[in-house]
Amino acid sequence: MSEVFQKVQEVVSNHLQVDAGQVKMEALIVDELGADSLDQTEIAMQLEDHFGVQIPEEKLESNSIKTVGDLVAAIEEELKQKAQ
């Protein structure tokens, strides 16, 4: 399990008050975990602060981040770009 996934799982679980076991890579953030758009923004902000990256607004607003795995991938992509 990646460090990024573990942190995403922790933040999503705490923010949405769901069992961490429900926060799987394939879990739909809105449809399965019950997040609304404000929740998604707040979760993204917490993760951006933790990892020191900025998830592009267009990714958040275009609903291209639907699953926990999509969120993990977006953060990992930003971390790679930051490392270059």
C-alpha cells in the first residue's frame, strides 16, 4: 500500500466519517462514500497541504476524479512533477 493511498484513506475516512475499510482504490467518492462537492474540495485541500502539491482545479471541477484511486493518481502525478 502506497504512502499516498494510506494518507488519502485516512483523510477521506476521517472527513466523511466512514470506516477506513470502505475507502478502497475503486470506491466512488460521491456515490459510495457520500461526499458532496464541498467535501471533495475540503479533502483535496487537506491532501494538498499534507503533500505540498496543488491538484489542478480543472481536475476537481471536471469530475475527472471520481474514485479514491483517481485522487491518489492525481496526487502522485503532482508529486512526480514537483520532484522534477
